[in-house]
Amino acid sequence: MQIILIGLPGSGKGTQAERIHQAFGIPRVSTGDLFRAAMATGTRLGRKAKEYVNQGRLVPDEITVGIVRERLSDADLAGGFLLDGFPRTVFQAEQLEQALQAMNRRVDVAIDLNVNTENLLSRLAGRRICSSCGAAYHVVFHPPREQGICEKCGGALVQRADDSEETVAARLEVNLKQQRPLLQFYRSRQLLQAVDGDAGVEDVFGQISSILRGCAVSRGKSIGIYVKEFTKSVCPQGTFILK
């Protein structure tokens, strides 16, 4: 099963992506991890991406798509994958569609973690970082035992400049404008499924699990899916086949 996970900063996308991976065994592909690996190993595209990163500039779509395309051809993704952080633009989505078509594959579902903007602001602007060791806290969701003091090293907790409410609000507005056409792209292909991202972590995961089960059932045996709890029969490639 090929899954796209869409969500704005603060939506809990990373948390849910890891939950899906742990529960169902579906390989998680994070663009952040891909960039770091490509730059660390010094691949041709990794070297190009590093030039932009070092200059504090956005990596162009062409390079991002190229790095993701290379990863999708790896053998461990033959049975499916979960894309976290890609695509971010319609161009990237179109390029992904073309790449999968060349492999006789397709996106099965795009899941949108829909979170109220005010909640996103609260989640992002509430982050605090230790000025000494870099440990992360949150004034609401993960407060330190002693206000303003790091539990690990006793350092002072600070709010990063890019986590101020004004900066976060401006960044979210840019992300929202970018996300709307992407959501429409998958909606027009009848692949978009929205979940209530304002709910608790467990509730959100329950919604996502229901979507994946429904998607697998609708595809039947045509999809190899790494869903451990659905069946115990394993195909020769190591993927679990829904029966």
C-alpha cells in the first residue's frame, strides 16, 4: 500500500507516521531523513541539496523529487510505503504519480491531518528549548517539573525566535496556501481522506487505522500490505496479504 501523510507543522504528522510504522510495519519514508542520508553519503543529488541547505535556501523541487524517486526504487519498499513530508506541492505530487506509474504502482490513499489553526499556533508557539543541551519541552503538553528549567541539565529554557507566535502565524499562512492545491489534487483523484487532528493522539491513530483497513478491504488481494494484525499469512516477498 502506498500512503501519503499530509499535515501542517504542529499537526502531529511525525508522531502518527511513527505509530503507523510501528503498528503495521509499513516502511516510513521521511524527506528529512532522505536529505540527511543523501548529504551524508555524498550522492550527486545529495551534494546539490547540501549547497542549498548550507545557504539557508529551499531545496528545489527537481532535487527533492530526484532523491525521493531514487528511494522508491529500493527493494524494501516493493510492498508499500508511507511518505512523510512529501509531496508538498502539486508539482511534486505529479512527479510522484509519474514515477509510480512507471513502476506500475499508484498512491492508494492520502491522509490529511486536519488541525484547527489556533491549535497549531498553540502547539508550535508553546515549544521551549534548553539553551544548554537542546532538550525540547512544551508549556502545555510537556512542561518541565520546574518552570523555565531543563530537567536534564538545569539549563534555562528559551523560546526560539522562529517559534514566536508572530513568526509561527506567518509560517503557517505560507504553508496553508501551499497545502490547499495539494489537497485539491488528491481530492480530485478521490484519494483524500481527512482525519480530526484536534483529537488526542490515540483517537487520531484510531481514525487513521480505520482508513487503512477500509482502503485495504476495498483493494482486496490486489494490494500487498504490511498489516500485522490483519492476517498471519506471509507472501514470499515478506509482505502480508489481506484475505
